[in-house]
Amino acid sequence: MASGLNHLTITEQSLLSLLQISDSFFPTGAFSHSYGLETYVQEGQVASKETLARFLTAYLLESTATSDCLAMVLAYGYVENEEWEKVLKLDYLLSAQKLARESREASVKTGTRMLRAVMKLIEDSRLVRLSDLIDSGQAFGNHAVVYGIVAKVYGFGIKEAALAYVYAVTASMINNAVRLIPLGQNDGQWVLAQLQDLMAETAKKAMQFSLEDIGSSAPALEIRSMQHERLYSRLFMS
């Protein structure tokens, strides 16, 4: 390890850790899941960078902002106050409102993999507590819930965590679309740049809501997610 890393400020260390857990290289298995996007592509509804941008606009505002990103923000606050009963309720509620089986399973798989990976990097009693709850069957370990708790354990600011979470979700979906449609990598970067304001809006929207607001208003996405497991050929697990 370069000696210069020993002189990083806390802010620099926090930023690098935030980038690390939000990177597609982090071993959560997110690259295996399209969350219904593959169905849209096979139907020809998402077939270009423009239609991908429109799809992600709806995906972020009508689903992510009021569902997973909101759950991430809430989990962050709950673990800050050691409110584990609220964490469990949130985790169950998030699973219940994911109507498609593949999407539920994908959320849990990526969440538990993230937790296991982070626990190899840092030691914290809150991570152990969450792991025990999952292992005992008291919690599912949805990705958004795990991410929120990990963000608090690392000491990230909630605004930065929300932005990083939305970015990670968006970048992952774009990366999957590049493989599915297919698109060139430059097209993928064009979409990512076009959605910057929308990503910020999504994070801000999530931070304004409470548990009573959690839910998704994207029935078409839920239907395509359900249809995915019956596609003739599939590249992704969801």
C-alpha cells in the first residue's frame, strides 16, 4: 500500500469508501439482475439510448425514489438510533411491496452479499446484529436496507449516501442495458450524463418522505418483472 494513503483525511477516507461500496466492481451480484428491463428490451420498448433514458426516468421517479432509496434513507436513520424493530418492519415491508418474485429474490441476494463483503472489510456490532437477524430468519436483508445501515456504519452523510445509492442503481441498469440492447459504452455514458439532474431529484425526493409513503407506482414495471421468468431466453436472473 502506498505510504501516502496513511495521510488521508477522514473526509477522503469516507469518500473513497463510499465510492468502493457503490462501484459495480463491489461483489453484490447486481450485474446479474435487470429488474424487468430485459423484458422491455425483448418487447422492443427499450431499444435506443433515448428510450433507455425515458425508461430510467420512470424507474427512478416512480419506483426508486419512493421505494428502495426511501428504504435506504429510513434504514440509515433507524440504525442511528438502534431502532432494530423499525429496521425489521422496514425490511419486511420492502419485500412485501416487491410483487415480482425475481425482484424480491434479487434484492435479498444483492443485500446479503453486500453485507458479507463489507463485514470482511470493517468490524462493527451493528453489522453483526444485522447478520444475526438475517441468519435467524428474522430479517430478509434487502439491498436498500443493508446499504442504509452500511452507510451509517461508515459514517457517510445521508445526502451523500442517497446520491451514491441512486447513482449506483442507475449505473447498474445502464450497464445492463448496454449488454442487452446492445448499446455502445459511449451511449451508456450519454444516458448517465443526461440523468444527473434526475438522480439528484430522486435522492432529494426520497429524503422528504416517511415510512407511510413507501411504495411503488410503476405497475408496468412490476408486470414486466413478473413476465421475465417466462421469457424464451434470458441473459439476466431478474
